[in-house]
Amino acid sequence: MMSTQDSGQFERDSAAVLATRLEEARGFIQVVAGPRQVGKTTLVNQALGKGAKPYHYVSADEPELRDAAWLAAQWEQARGLARRDGEAIFAIDEVQKVSGWSETVKRLWDEDGQAGRQLSVVLLGSAPLLMQAGLTESLAGRFEVLPITHWSFDEMHAAFGFDLDQFIFFGGYPGAARLAADWQRWRRYVLDSLIETTISRDVLLLSNVRKPALLRRLFELSCRYSGRILSYNKMLGQLQDAGNTTTLAHYLDLLAGAGMVAGLSKFAGEAVRRRGSSPKLQVLNTALMTALSGLSPEEARVDGTFWGHLVESAIGSHLYAGASRGLYDLFYWRHNNQEVDFVLQRAGTLVAIEVKSGRTTEHQPGLVAFDEAFHPKKVLLVGKGGIEIEDFLRTPPDHWFVSI
């Protein structure tokens, strides 16, 4: 049975981190960035409610045009709170929707610093790649990033009572969890409110995408082949497009920045060779994969091949979340016919991970070969005969760098 707990009552650890940062008034703009529908707005409101400072919260994700003048007017309201009470917080949701937002924020933030105003600023955005461009171009040295990822198995279990199979199928979208009892309704929500909204409003509307149909097909291909290695030329053949591989790599970066799918690089010990490798496609939330498949939970579970790819993708998304928080770098490895599903690297220390999802053979020659070639700190087998999948998904991914 799934819990009926409202996700708004579930507090992620990030809320406490942000609340502490705001109370300490560190003198940096706080940037909360992550995919759509992972609870950024709820998290910020929880953090704001924890403190004693007055705050002004606004959202730029509205049909009306939001421009620099609108942002400046909202900023002035927050300044009024700071003048009245001595200090205040200004939170701006979907800030990347404001035309010229980064230059305006820089100007107003610098004015406050010169005037000695005690105004803390929080920026929220659902297109991290687009936000990053504005931050590095205009706000260098003025911000801290709090990356918000898809919900983990532990979080979905605590908030909604998901068991392992439910998490693997329905993924880590808290807003969709309450619909899981009716999987067809859940699927329509994921397709319409998550996939279509993210692609049309966070990628196509805000990025220079010359071939939107190609980007959409690339997303679908990445979900269908999640966990598999495909060269960009093979992708173009699958997509029946005469475009170039540079365009395809750029589109995959945009989709990764929106928290949808990513291409993992091959571990080779040399950065130049990694960049030129064929990517291993990785869905960042298994809900995207299952919604596009059209399979029911029961049909997915009895399809051994599909379920095996789904399990590996759930583990990959768990590891990718840790990498996106800067805990380590994430790769795959392949040499001839030998392969390792995931390679974690931190400060020269390596962890090799192979997933035994039921579709693999008993022998794991890739792990042996990688161990002999690179001498990782740990070599892990996840699944039958190794670490239980549920235990692995409940373990913080950087734990494997700790000596046992």
C-alpha cells in the first residue's frame, strides 16, 4: 500500500541546508537549480518558513511577459522589507524566464552591496544549463548553487511508501506519485505535464534549437536505449537525419541540463579521449522511460529484457544524481567486448560498478579486466550474487569511496 502523505509535508535535507545558508547571510546569491517537478518551490518555501526573516517570493513562470523592469520592481518591494525590518529575503522562481535576468540581478545585487542592504537573494530555475550560462557570464563570484535532483528511492519511500518495484517503474517524480494507483492517468501526466512541458518550455523556448523534431526524437531514442552505448553516427542513422554529430551532442547536453537524459562518457584515463567517445545513454528518471514505453507495471515486470534495462537505468540515475551534486565524476568503460556499467572517479580514486539485472551472464569479465588495468579502490557487483539493489539505492553513492 502506498502512503497518502502529501509530498509538501516531506522535507528534503536540502531545505535545511538552504534555510541555514539564508539565516547565516553568507553574502552570496543562493541558486536552487534542478529539473521540473522535483519540489524546488516547495523546498524554498519550507526554507523560508523556517527562518524569522521577512521575505518576498515571486514567480516568472506566468503567461504575462516578464522583463528586466518587472524584476527590478519586484526587487524594490523586497528592499522595502529590508528597510523596514533591517533584513529580508527575495526569492525569484523560474528566473531564467526573465529576459536579461543575469545582467539585471548583477546590477541590483551590486547596488545592495554598495549600499549595505541586508537583502538575501534566492534564484530558482528548472533549466540548470541555461541558468549556468547566465551565472558564469554575469554573476561570477556572487553565487552558490544548491543542485536539486530527482527524488531518491529513500525519499519516495518515506513520502509515498513506494516499494522497490514501484520506484523502479514510477521513478522519482513526487508530483506524479499520487497518480500511481491509476498507471494510465499517471502516464498521461508524465507525458503531458512533465515531458512535453520540459521540452517545449525549458528547452525549445529558451534555447537555440534549429531542429526541434530531431531533439524530440533524440529524447525518445535515449529513453528507448537507456543503458546502452551508441555512437552519434549510429544515433543519426536511427533518427534518419542527415545532421551532424556536433548538433546531436549539443542537443543531448540540453536534455541533460533539463534533467531528462544524458550521455555518459567512456572512462579512458585521458580527458581528450573521453570527450571523443561514444556516449552511454542514461535516462535521469525511470518515469520517462516507462511512460514512453506504454507498458503497464505488470507488463514491464514480466518483460525480462525491458525490466533489466529499467533496473540498470534506476541505478544509473541514482549515480548521476550524486555526480550532478559534485560528489564524483561518472563514466562507463568498454574495451573490445569487455564492459563495466559505471565508473566513479573522485580525486584519482576509482570505483567500478557492474549491475546484474537478470539479463547478464554469471561471469563478469569486464570487472576483472578493469580491475587489472586501473586498480580501482572498489569493484562492486549490484544485483544477484552481489549487493542487493534495494540496499544499493538506499546507500548515498559517495559512500563507496569510504574505506570499509
